[in-house]
Amino acid sequence: MSLLSLTVQWIDDNFSLRHATLQAKPFRGSHTSKAIADAFDGMLQTWCIPKTSVHVVLRDNARNMIKGMNDAGLPSLPCAAHTLQLVVHEGLLSQRSVADALAIGRKIVGHFKHSPLAYSCLEDIQLEIGQPAKRLQQDVQTRWNSTFYMIQSLIEQKRALGVFVSEHELPDNLTAHQWALLEKVVTVLGPFEELTRKVSSSEAMAADVIPAVTVLQRFLSRETDDDHGIKTMKGTLAAAVRRRFSDVEEQPLYSIATLLDPRYKNLFFSNTNTAANAKEMLMRELLRSSGEEENHDLHEPPARKPRRDQASSSLDSIFDEIADEQAPVSLNRAQVGSTAQLETYLGETTISREDKPLQYWAVNKVRFPTLAKMASRYLSAPCSSVDSERLFSSVSHIVNEDRNRITADHAEMILFIKKNLPLILPKST
């Protein structure tokens, strides 16, 4: 059964992030762009949502979805998690030696997945050598990070697998060079896995995309002694990031959202020109919304006092490094209104990345009322469609062969009850 969902996300007056699943309907027939556009039109009409109220639709990178949103006249952006998936997929396939090592790894994992006896022997070996009994992870083609977890599980069980091979047969085995290669692959893909988890979080925002891309590009541009054997893969990953995120700083949603996130502001753009363009985009939006006509010449910033938080990962250190290199704009005291709010806001030090940007705006909405109104709009958009996919993950456990009489409408009702049952039932139930 093909299902199409409509989930919405917004920020309320208290700057709390809210989201709801409005609809899950059957999507029969060919998934053409026209069919997708018609389906979206129908769902929006059902819920009396005018298209002018739709800030953005998050979609995947499929051509029919892109054209479908254009045909429906809806602004749309690609899912950042899906784009990262495509980037890593290119990198994993770019180097023959890496692809060959992964193929052997899949054979090894598949052998234990399909042989309970082999897994039982491996489990005994794990316990004998003092390791916890853990299963090897099988990767899934549509989820690149599952390949990362598969490699991790193989490396964790390298010693146990070595003992197993000395006593039993495997369909194939990794050489010492291939083991070393996989360890390097894990090191390079670690930041991608970290960012994939972060952009897939229910609290992730469109503001997280530009900083993530900037940090990834810097990470991949650095040459290390461990690059031997994976240089082609690393270069392909860097090129894929540049190509697939080439226009990210030209998109008003991403640029304005990044400026309005007090963790990032104007510090994570690729250069001063793109940062200045982003400020112009935001200023035009502010003037349009407030009806002001101001002379909003932006002045060059003074030197910024460095700020350094304790880094907990390789990416954290790069985030801090970039933040310390940049300087916010200074305040022109002669300016008033929206321009003054923007200059004052940008002139203040960014908050920690661990802090909540919406809490910042809940506290500072009185100081920056026009900016806060804009933030409630631009920070409302997620950067991935993972929340929608989680809905279908839940449906997959409801609509199955044993419950084949359940319709899509029934599934929608069951999902609603599951989500709201703690609110409906008394605490003693």
C-alpha cells in the first residue's frame, strides 16, 4: 500500500516547536508529478490551508517530487538527510578497493544472518574472549549510515571473527590491508554519520544546513597521514558535497534561517560576500514585513573577542574554529527600527551550540520584536523529512498481512489514538 502523509510543523507564541500529523492517505496509481501536485492540493484543501501559509515543503531529491511541488506552486527544499545519503553513496562507490572491502564485509555479515549455527559459534567465541555477545549489523542500501554501522560492528568483532575463521569457514575473508582500509573509512564517514543524526533529529532546523556544509567541506579539505588508500573516496565526497549543496547559500530559507539562529548568525557562510547577501535578504524581509523604509548600509565589523567552548568531537572543534575566525557586524547608533535590531543582534556573541535557539528567542522577543517574528517563521522549518518517514515506520507495524483489512483511514485513526492515548486516558489507567 502506497501512503502519502501530510505533517506540519510550526512555532507557537511561546516559541515552542509544535508539529502534527494531519493526514495519511492512500496514493494509488503512477507517482507522476501531476498526481503528486493534485494530492497535495487535495490535502491542503481538506484542511483549509491556503498555499500562502505554506512556508516550505520538505521533500526528497526525486525529479517527480521536485516537479510536483513546482506544479502545485509550493516552495520546496530537499531533505538534508537524503542529500547526505546521496553524497556518501557516491563516495563509497568511487574507490574500487573500498567497494571490494565492503562487498566482502556484507558476505561475512550475511553468512551469520542466515546461519543460526554460525552465529551461535560466534557468540560462544565472544563470551570466551571476554567480549559482550553482539550481532553484526547488516547494511541497507537506502540508508548509508547502516553501512557505517556495519563496518563499525565488523571492526568491533575483528578479534572474534579471527578466532572463528581459524576453526570454521566463511564465504570470504578480509585481508589485513582491507581491515585497515575499513578503519580509515569509518574515520572519514564518522562526521557524516554525526551530521546525519543531527539533521534527522526532531529539533533540527533549516538553519543547521549551511553550518553543516561549511564544516564538512573544511573537514574533507584537510589532508592527514591516514588518507593513504582513501584519497579518491575523500576527494569524491568533497566534490559531491560541493555539487549537491552548491546553491544552499542562495536559498533565502537556509540563509535567513542561519542568520536568525543565535548559535550561528553570520559566522558559517563560505565567504563574506554570501554572508552579506544573506543579510540583504533578511533586511528586505524585515523592511517588507514592517513597512519601514530605512537606509540600511551595513558597516564593517570590529575585531571580535574569541570564544572557545570545549569540543567533544572532531566536528565540534571545526565549528569552534570557524566561529572564532569570524566577526559579527557592529551597530550603527544612528539606525532605528528593524535595522537597529538586526545590527544589535548580530553584534552580540553567539550562544553555545548546545543551547536552544527557540529559548533564546522566547527570552529576547521583547528586545527584538521584529526579528523574533521573523525567527518564528524561518526557524519553524525542519531540514529533513525524517518525521514523516517515522510515521510510515509506525504504520508498517500496523498494516501487515495479519491485518490486511485495515484501510489507510483506519491506520490514520490508529496512529492518532496511539499518539494521544496518554492524554485521553486517566493517569491510573
